[in-house]
Amino acid sequence: MLITGTPAQPLSHRRVSDGKFCGTSTSLIESEIGVGPQAFIVSQTADWKVPVHFHQQFQFQVIVGGGGSLGSHRLSHGSVHWTSPQSAYGPITSGKDGLCYITLRVLSDRGVWYLPESRSAMNSSVPKEHKLGSMPDGSFGVKQNTLLPLRADGLGAWLLRAEKDESLSFQERPTRSGRFYVVLQGSFSFSGQLLPKLSCLYWSVPDEQPILTALNDGSEVVIAQFPDHAMDHSVPIEIVKQAHMLSGGAIKSPNGNE
């Protein structure tokens, strides 16, 4: 499977101000809940604090603009945050220039569960983890940087740089759950398609690598690879409906029933 999404052709764009989050959400890739991949840009208003919360699917967040903090950890250009289902994290605090990040999931999810009021929706038997990876010191100009080291289950994240007309060279095997390519700087072409800044490519083609060619000097892309087992995760429709009550909007189960 391969799917692309660009900010020039968003699937939807909405402004949110509900007392917990203030900013905008722009959908790049969308699928039926629990069936396929999802990618959206979140632009968080300056000097805003999103409370501690969790989600129901495996997730990456890639920092693509502004700055801020996750708990006591600084967030900056190219930082990646990985979370497993029901793993609480936060607060996310935006700086004076706001904070922009792209959320990535191999299985689409809806809603958000804030703590402590949503603790009843957590299952103590579900393994929980979250990790933050950032650019190492002295990495300017390096062609490939590791943000999260590759694990045996396939989880990993990297930042690659390329000059104009240079094709990316990345040889790690894609996992069964796939990976996202997120354009941080510049632009790339892929199979004749333009991928400008903040575009996404979801790739889950076994034993093949996509060929991305830089169209500008200093073009950058983050590769966020999900572990093999991420594709096997399922969320009961009863939990999905709880998300509907918290986030609003029509929520349907994978079989189309509300």
C-alpha cells in the first residue's frame, strides 16, 4: 500500500477551541476507523498547554514548526514522539511562536482521552510506552541521523537530508505495518508527484523502497517506521463511542454502524 497527502490538497481543515486544545487540524490522509492509515497536521496556538492525555492507537508525532515542550522535554524541528495505545503523555506546551506537528497512525483513530477524567477507559493489561527522539548535537549537514534506534520489532525513526536532484538512499526493510515519510524542508518528487513541505507518504510495500528525489538543496524528510505488530491492534467499538462523546462528530464502527 502507498498513499500520499499534501497540504496543498487537504482532505479537511477545522479550527478547534474546546478549553483543552486551541488551534487547527488539517487532514492529509484519512481512513475508516481502525482500517487504514491516518495523517494530520496540528497547529497549536502560541502559549497553550494541552493536558495529559492518551489515544487508542499506535502513534508518531513529528515536530515540523514552532517549538515548545512535552512535559519537561524540549520539542524542536525534527523531534519525534512515539506512543503505544493508552500510553498517557503531556502536557504539550507551545512556545511564543506556536507549535506545529504531524500526527501519524497506521490505523485511524478518533478522539482524545484526557486524564484524570478518562482513566476508566484505560486497560491495565495493555502494555504502555512512549519515547521522544531528537536531532543529535552536531548533526547539521549529516545525510542520515537516527532519531529512534531501530528495534527488533521494527520500530525506528530517522531524518534524511538530500541536495537538489539527489535521490534518498535508505535501506532498512519496511515492516508489515509500514512507515511514513514526512517532508520537513524543501520538496521531493515521487513517481512524478510533487511532495512539498509538510507532505506525507505512507509506504507498506514489502521488500521495496520508494524513490524520493530532492527538488531543493537541503531538503529533509523524517521516516517514522511502525513496529510489525502495530497493524494488529484493534479497539472495541464501545471505546470508540466514548471518544465520540468526548470529541464530538459522527463516529462509525469499521462495519459502518454508528
